[in-house]
Amino acid sequence: MSKKLRILVVGLGGMGSTHANAYSKISDYEIIGFVDSKQPERAQNLAKSLNIIIPVYTDFYDAINQLKPDAVSINTYPDTHAEFSIFAMKQGCHVFVEKPIARTVEDAEAVVSTAHNTKRKLVVGYILRQHPAWQQFIQLARQLGKPLIMRMNLNQQSYGHEWSVHKTFIKNLPPLVDCGVHYLDVMCQITQSQPKFVQAIAARVTDEIDPDFHNYGQLQVGFEDGSVGWYEVGWGPMMSKTAYFIKDVIGPKGSVSMDKSQSDADPSDVSKHTEVNTIIIHSSETNDQGKPLHEDRFIQIEDEPTHNELCKREQEYLLRAIQEDLDLSSHWDDAVNSLKIGLAAVESYKKGMTIHFS
């Protein structure tokens, strides 16, 4: 790249500040401005900590029109993701947008359509896509044959600040969508198939959220290739630490599982959610006596990036997508499908019925 990529960072909460730190550590980026509509002083303090002198805006559109950035990093709440992404791309900007890509399937499809029409690069913040263990897990799962059984969950026992954050998230999107899209995206990558139906249940097990909201949910999804997936999520101080981390794929040829020590694990620590100790590979092959032909293989994970390092890798990927003109079409399709499944799951538990996709 002959010159640095001039980037505007929008939303300076937990993820936005982490991504801003990532840009400051990558020499091909130049942060040219911050946008924080609710806490501009937070953005000003972050700029000082990064030793950069940049303007801080409270209005997204003013910032775009005045700074004319090459790229925009959108880390706001989901209700602005689609609107901001579409506007930025129409102004000629490449976009990084935190997950989910939008709050509705229609808006998600509009974002993807805009990316195609403007030929801008759009990277959605599916952080697991940059994790070496998860990349290996997906490749190994694809070798198990079809159909596949996918079992995943992430129950978070949260207190204090983290529980307050979760309650704020719940007001925007149910946990099955907010957290679930990560693992539904993994299922979409593994199967490389379209979703066929979804059914779900949910429960509100706290008086600290509105009666119409739920802090626990579970879904089952079927794909056109015959594969099925299960995902469970719960947030709050009442959640159990037992089996809070299950990542398991089963197929005709065996299974692939992620193993993680849970004895001293803290489910409320977001930075620990991506950690994986070992991948276990099990073969279904048997000998003439019908006994296992192979012992299970254990792959120890050596490259275990921190949450901050994963965010940095996300931004390096955006840079590479721009520099190498990568085709992101499948990434966009999976972003739409994972959201489609999550939102249909919410419709399913609200209506008490299975939702079929046309």
C-alpha cells in the first residue's frame, strides 16, 4: 500500500476502544477521527492514551462528510450497523462492522447488496474467524462426512459490570442473536449449506430485565444438507458454570471436539471465551471385532491469541482484503444466514412453532 489507510472509528465502548488500539498498532492504518455520540470525553481520553491528536465527533455523518475517510470501523449498538455501513460504503469507504451485521434480515441483505454494488470491502466482526484453533476446528469438522451434528453453547455467569453490560445487550437483541451469531456463523462455515428450519425455546429467569425479554435461549437448526445444529446461551449471575463451554461436531467418520479446562474458568470473562486448550479428534473406524481402530488424537493449541490480539488480526484481515482484493462473498452470505437463523429462533420461541425458510 503506497499510503496509509485513513480510518474513522465509530463507537468507543469496549469493542470500539479495543479496535482503536489495534489500528494504532498496525503501521498501514492512520486513525483520523473518533465518533462517540454519548460519551465524547471517553473518545478524547482514548486519543490521549494512544498519543494521537485527532478530532472527536458526536455525529457520524458530520465526521464522514468532513474527514472523508478511506475506511470506517463501526462499533456502535446493532440498531445503527446497517444504516452506518450503507452510508459509509456509498461514500466510497471500506467498512468493518461489529456483529451482527444488522437487526433485521432485510437490512442485512441491503448491507450486502451495497457492498456488491459499491465494490467496497465489508468485514463483519466474527472474531472466531481469525482464531487458529477455530479455523482448524472448522476444517477438521468438514472432513467428518455428512450429515453433521453440531453441539455448541456459551453460558456466561456474569456479575456487576458484566451483568450490567449483558442487560444492556438484551435490550437491543436477545442472547440467541447477539452471542449466537458467532456460533451460527461457525455452523454455516462447517456445513457450507443453507438453513432449512429452526425451532427454539427461551426463558426469563430474572426480574432485572423487562418481561418481554429473555436471558436464556436454546435453538435447533436444520440445514439443507441434512446437518443439524444445537446452540444454547444464558447470561446472568444465576447461570451455572457446569458445561458452559461445549463445542462438538459429530459426523459419519467420527467427531471433533474442543476441550477447555473448566475447574477455574470464569464464564463472565469475555477475554476467555475464545480460549481453547485442545482439539480432540475421534475416528468411528472399527476393526473386525467392532472395536475402535484408532485412539483419539489430541491437538494441543500453541497459538492461543488473546482477545486484543484477535481484534488486531481482524483489522489485519480487513487490510489484506483491501490490499489483495479478496472475495468476501461467502463471508457476507454467512453473516446474513447466521442472523437469519438467530432472528428466526426468536420468532420460533415467541410463537411456539418451527420456522421454515423458503
